[in-house]
Amino acid sequence: PQSTNRGGGEPHGWCFGGCFHFPEAWCPRSGLVCRAPAGPAAGKGMDVGTERPKRCGSCATAAAPLRCPCKAAYYCDAACQKRAWKEHKGGCTAHCIKKLEEERGRTGRGCPSHVGAVVQIGHLFRVQERLPEAEEWLLEAERLLRSVRPSADRTGGQPDMEIALASLSGELGQLYSAQGRLEEALAKHRRALEVFGRAPGDHGDTVGNIHNDMGEDLRMMGRHEEALKHYAKADEVYCRVHGEGCENSAGVLGNVAAVMDEQGLVREALPIKQKVLDIRRRIGRDREALAVALLNAGVSHVALKDWEAAKPLLEEGLAVVRAHRPERNAVEGNLLMQLGKVHRGMGRLEEAAAMLKKARGIFKHTAGPESVEVGKAMECAAGVLEDQ
């Protein structure tokens, strides 16, 4: 089951841009938009899961033919790209890298003032689930921060620097978790928790996020009882800060349900997943979290072989995540893989094979060709071939 609350979003508890300044943004240069790879012929209709719509980032028209070099946005033409640029440029990795390289040309590559921009690029790659690139940039940020640390010690800025490094440890921990490097992730999260636990001020949400992330690491390692203890600590913090029934508590409930799934208590976990789904629908702010809640409820119905109940939940989740995120992502891959299982269970083997192929392609892009997710998609596809 997909993690419902990984403490995602901004890096843990510290704003890198607050201490390291960014140069002013500039307008796009010629050549920013390039032509996207050719897709299937238009006009055939979209079979759910076989091909994602390349929606224009300006007018939302389907099958937009131009793709930004960052690979996360599509446009009908240069005019649409120009209209959307003000909103898109902050999240455009191609633009941010070009901007940084020009600044490096003026100040040198090792200048500590670049750390904020380097972290921003790493974070953007992580949000886009381009994990190898994210790791490269975040490790560079860590190196730059450590180069600043001796001067911070001399000027009395050590606490802020410790928090900055702990924030980066949390960010790297999330990245390593996503790659299945769980021991490395757990070490990073422990380091972050140690620093934030003794830091002055209220870091409630940050501490809750780290406990939740550690619970996820331990759950994936099969250490369920330890995971549940960290989930309980996370929920205690979230309820203290935000009250009962908040979004973060919904995330923890979803993770507790995932532990129950792994303990073989699939039917017992289903009401908890439904409660999470109800909270996500009621609050409605986080569309990706809603997609994940739909995915997790669908997973339970798939495990119980209730194909008719699973199919509408998974299809709704796929529609939500595709409307919310134009780029390929792991949630979409998991939804497609589960829909592949549904179609196989319903005897629709061609549809199942197409969805599993698409899921495998997404996982190769987001998690890497040797990832566990690719292996699971290939295993499901092999089952379809046997049925054929």
C-alpha cells in the first residue's frame, strides 16, 4: 500500500531560502519549449491507464504537443507556455538549473551562497520522483552546508546550521526511503529527530513528520511493533498541534492500516481506510492524498478479490492524480498496476497487459529500472501472460 503521509512537501522544518539568497528570476529564453515525443494517434479515445493525457499547463487542452525541457509540463504552443510561465518557472528544473549555472559562472561552483538554489532543485526533482537526480543535488547541498559550518561555529550560528543539516537529513531520508534504502533512511531520520528534539522553539509538525517517516521505514523493514510506536507518537503530535481528525492524522491512520494489511488483517483494515478516505474527501485540499486514499481502499478490495468495488475507486484515483500532476509519478504507476490486477481478475487480459506495461514504464522512470516496483509490475505481467 502507498504511504499516505510521508511528511512530504517542504524540507523538514527549515527554509533554506531564508538564509541563502536566490538571484532574481528572469524570463524564459528561446528554446525553452521543445517538441514532445510522438504519442499514439489522436482520436482513438483514452482507455483508462493505457496513455496519460498530455494536458496543456495553460489551457488544459488534452494532447498538448510541446513539452518543457523539465519534462513536467506540456503546452499547446509557445503562447500557452508564455501565459503559464509565471506560475511554472519556480518549479521548472530546467530553468532553475540554467539560472544556477549562470550564477556559478559569476561566483564559482563551490560558493556557499548557492546552497538554497541547490536544495530547491533537489527538492523539485524529488517531488517529480526523479530520485537519482534528486539525490545528486541534495548531496551537493549537504557538502556546501558542511563547508559553511566552520564559519557558522565561529560566528555563533551553529544552532541554525545544525537545523539546516537536520532538515537536509530528513529530506535525504525521505528520498532513500522512496528508493528502498531503508537502513540509510532510518539513520538520516534518527539524526534529524535528535537535532529537532533538542532544538529551541516549537518544531511540532517537523517532529511528527519525522516520527511518521521512521514508522514508514520500520514498516517496510517488517518491524511492525516499532513502526506502530512511531505512528502513535506522530499522531499525538499532530493532534496536539492541529486537533483530532486533521489531515496529518488521516495520514497516520492510513499507515496504521498498511501495517494491518501486512499482518494479514486486510478486511479489518478496510474501515480504517474508508475513514481516511472520508477525511480526505471532507477536507479536499490535497488532491494527491485523496488519490492515495482511493488507491489504498482499492488495494484492499483487490486483495479481497472484490473487483467490482475496486475498479471505480482506482479509476477515480487515476483521474484525480492525472488532473493534479501532469508528469509521470509513482501513485499513477501503483493505480495502473492495481487496475491491471482488476482487469486480470475480470478476465480482460489485453487491458490488464496494457496497464501493467504502462505501470512498468512509469516505475522505470520514477524509481529506476532495478527497483522493487518494476519487479512487482513484471511479476503481475507474467501472470497475465500465463493466463493468455
